[in-house]
Amino acid sequence: MIGAVVVTYHPDEAALSGIEKWQELFGAVAVVDNSAQCPAALQTLSNRYAHVDLIANGRNLGVAAALNQGVARLLAQGCDYLFLFDQDSEPEAAMVNGVVAQLQALDGEPVAQIGPAYFDRRLQQRAPFIQLVGGRIVRHPAQGEALIEADYLITSGTCIPSRAWQQIGPMDERLFIDFVDIEWGLRARAQGWRSYGWPAVTMQHSLGDEPVKVFGRSYPLHSPLRHYYYFRNCIALMKRAYIPREWKWIELYKLPLRFVVYAIFTRQRRRHAYMMLRGLWDGLRGKTGRAP
């Protein structure tokens, strides 16, 4: 059976409408809501369809914890394939069926996950698939029909076989939100599992707010709080032995650049600077979980 986890956080009407459509695509849907107060529309949706299961946390437990809750619910129902989604994702039947067919063709291989190419509506571009090769990061263009090996995938739209999840383990809830997908992919890689992007299918997705442009280059912009998690979790992963050295060096190079961009070229520059510095400090002293 094919199941889907959808993580929601104060979902708007568009997100609720999307979930209404998704119930047609999957044999089981676990909606995990991290809102302080679960919208009544979500409860109504769950009551309307027997295969839609609502988990209302009543507070924000983080995306990692929510995904773990949803996957646990799907596994209990006997799902063999686990799709993970954000509330603003837009899956289609061709993508779902195609990804599952690819996984079935590789049955018996150590495949951790397969995910579609995604088109970032805000940056207006297709994101490449990332692989660490020979001490450097290779960005494979999301083009063609064949699977492209990658070391990690964006969570939303990814499909994980249940046996891979059970052997690799759940998402790291200590990270709360940022780098959750990257950590899981690199952990799977360290254990001998492979991840693949499939550029033959594309999913629309939005990452962050409107990007900030500096000297002709666009940088994804998030809230100061998200930048706190980014900087904190980046430092946290630097300390882990299974994280490849190449990744660590690249991120160490990027951190100062990101700090300058968000501390100088954003409207809330002081707030961004403060939260990024706080994230660095908390990362160095090993603080994890939800920010106080």
C-alpha cells in the first residue's frame, strides 16, 4: 500500500484544498498538524475519509517529529511506500505512480529514497540534484529520463520504502526543522543506502519567502528564526563523523556569505544577524530541539 504523510502548520485554504485532492492518490494519508490550534477543516476532512488520519499536536513539535509521527502511523497500517509532503506541495498521480514503479524496478537494491525534480516557484528554477564526488560537490542538472544518484533529496515529494526507513531510522528530531532531510540522506549514505532523483517528473514547490537578490544572484530568504535553525543545525552536523568532509567544507565556506547577505541586505537585518549569531553559539555548545 502507498501512504503519504502531510505536515501542516496553520494551513491556508489552498493547502486544505490540496489535501482534499491527495486523499484520492493514496491508500492511507496521515496529516500531522503542528498548529497551536488544529483547524476545524482538517478535522472535518479526517472525519469524511476513513483512510485520512489526523494527528493534531496542538503545538509545533518540528518537522522531523511530525514526519516521524506520520510514518509510524502509516507503518502501523502496513504501508510499503512512504511519501513525505509539505502542505504547499502539489503531487500528481503520474509522479506518485512513476516513483513507485521506479522503486519496484529496483526491489532488492539498497535504495533509501527516490524523489522528483522540483521547481521552486519563488526562485523560478529547477533545483539540481546534489552528490559528493571526489572531494567536491557535483550539481547534476535535473534533466532527462534516467534516475540521477544524489546524496540527499528535499523531503517533500520523496518516497521512502518502508524497509529502508526501518533500517536507516527516523528523522532526527533534535534538528527540529532545518537540515532534517540532508542529515537523513547523508546518514543513509553512510550506511550504504542510495538516494535517487528522477527528473522525468517535476513537483512545484516553494522554499522560503521572496528571495533576496545580491549582485544579480538570488538567495532563498527565510524568517530570522529559520536562519537561527539553519546556522545552529549546520554547526551541529559539522560535529558528526558520518557527515562527509566535503559537505562540511562547503557549508563552512557558505556560512559567512549567507551571514553577510541576510545581515545586510534584508529588511530585518539586525534581527537576522542576532538570530544567526545565536544559532552559531547554540550550535557550538550543543543545543538542539526547539528554540526557546
